Amino acid sequence: MTTTELIHNYYKRFNAADWEGMLELLTDDVSHDVNESSREGGKPAFRAFLARMNGCYQEHIEPLEVMVNANDSRAAAEYTVSGTYQATDAGLPEATGQQYSLPGGAFFMVRDGKIARVTNYYNLADWLSQIA
């Protein structure tokens, strides 16, 4: 599988809420840079992150553009995330089913055909203004 296919598959599984399928695409020691937060390491931390996100948000990524470097070791994705804030996330405003849509991006490091690092970015201030 090419890196482009890997990243498209990652988001296809995200859109299908196939969390175990997403985890299959990651290295065991994956690094995850959470938007405006800290770096988490390993599949167990990523699994916990997905469980929290699944409980609080219902999201869909589309459209998706993927860019890959010449040796397939790094990739970037640009997308629009549309969603519903369905349950209050710790430290954030109360959820009342607010709808949102905002641009986002992610950077990936790929090793041995799997995702070894995911760095996510979206504009938190934009999201907060949409759910206010």
C-alpha cells in the first residue's frame, strides 16, 4: 500500500467509525500530537483518545487532500471536518448537539507501511465560536 493509500484508508476508517481498523494502520509506538495539547505515545493512548472522541463528537472528514513526500515517509492531509458536539468534553463548553464545520490538517510520519506519528491541527478558537 502506498502512503497516499494508507492516509486515505485511515480517514475512510475514521469516517466509518472503524476505530480498531484505524489502530491497525498505526505502529505500536505511534506518537500522537493532539491539537493544542501534548504528545501521547502508543496504541493504548490512541485507543483511549478515540474512545473519548467517539463519546463526545460525531465527525466526518470530507473533502480530503493528501500530499506525500518523494520517499513516502511523510504525508500531510488537508480536510474539512463536519460534526456534532454530542457530549461535553472535559474542560470545554457544554455540549447541546451543536453542529460545526471547520478546516483542519494533519501531518504523518510513516514507517514500515504504518503510521508512526500523527499531528493534528484545527483552529480551536473557530470551533469554540461555532459551538458558543
